[in-house]
Amino acid sequence: MNEFIPSFERQTQILDLLAHQGSLSVADIVDQFSISEATARRDLETLAGEGKLQRVHGGAVSLRKAPPEPPILQRENWQDDEKKRIGRAAADLIGDGETVFLGSGTTVLEVARNLKKRKDLTVITNSLPVMTTLSSLPEITVIALGGLLRKSELSFIGHITEQSILDLRADKVIIGIHAISLEHGLTNDYLPETMTDRAILQMGQKVLIVADHTKFGSVSTVHVAAVEKIHTIITDTQVPMEFVESLRAKNVEVIVV
């Protein structure tokens, strides 16, 4: 194969390869199709612009539509080992005397479970499970945000929640996310929660995302923020290294555990 093959045909074959392999480097494409690096990069940029793949440093990974998430109680044990490691690593970044915001979701709940020995800590949260986990600890002050209860997530969202957020500031904001894409950023599948998430992101001096590998390289319905708005992402070792390197190239700290 060579550069005389029509570009649309070559790009279709690139997508087929990507579907089978999950990731491709520019060098892989050059070798496979006997084309120049410049042509390979143009093909990838074209396909990324059409939303058909996820461009990463040195190549591309497959881009998929993130499926809707089931209720929090149904997914509590999904990727359990990864979530526990991520939760411990994120908690290690929180010091005594800080004020932190903890969002909803099973991975953030693991962060809360690892904060029980902190002293003089203030936790702002809209998550009912986080409130329950930390409410009895004398060294932790819990500021609970009310609002409309989203029963599937056991979290409070909406106008009342967002109005409360305007009066609060945190040293760190720690949230989970439904999907992470380099081009499309952080996306969610439920618009009312997304509006609350946008308000939450304005609260903290530093924003940390806790997310296991299943959230990467996918896109959901509603845009929350660009990846450049995030300071740190804590994830597990199954995220493709090309994706990690591309995030770091955007000045996002990535902690892999």
C-alpha cells in the first residue's frame, strides 16, 4: 500500500485497524501503508476532527461512546481494586487543616473512606454517601450541600446546590467524571448534574479528577470542561500510556496507581 490509495479508503482501513488493536502509533501507520509521517498525521487529524478516533501523543486510540451509568449502588463493586488504589492516592494529596470538596460517585467515596485519620479537615460535599461516611468523625467538619436529590447517584444537584456553592471555597475539588477525551474534554450523560459540576469546578484552587481506565477515550452527551481546566488526574495502570503522555503534554498532572 502507498500514498496513491485514496485517502478516504486508507482512513477507513486505519479505523478498522484501530477497532481491532485499540491504539495505533504514527510509526505503525507509516509501516502498514508505506506512507510518509506527514500523510499519516494528516489522516489522524482528519479522523479526529470527524470524531472517529482519539488523537494522542504519537498516534491515536479508539474513541467510543460512553454507555449510560447504572445507579451508584449497582456499580459499587465495579473496578473495585482500581478504585481503592485511586482513592488512597487521592487522599494522600489532602493534608490536615485543608478544606476540600468531594463530589458524588463510587471512586470519590473511596477517597472519603481514606480521610478518617485527618485532623482539622473541612469537607464540602453534595454526596449523601460521603456525608454518611464522614459525619461521625470529630476531626472532620462536614458542610452538606442540599438541593434536589438525584436518587440514582444519591447526590444533591440543581439550583439550590449551585447557589450554595457560590458562597464556598475549597483548597481542592475532587470529583469523578463519566467520560474523558482529549478533544472533547470531560463529558457527562445528565444535563442537570453537569450544570452543578460546572459550578463545583469554580470552587477550588485545584481540581482533581479520580477516574478508572474505563472512563478514558470515551465521550458522553454533555460537555463539562476542557481537560486543560484540570490540575491532576488520578487513575490506574490500564490507561494507555499514549493517553497519559498526551494529558501531560497539556500540563495536566497524571498520577497512575
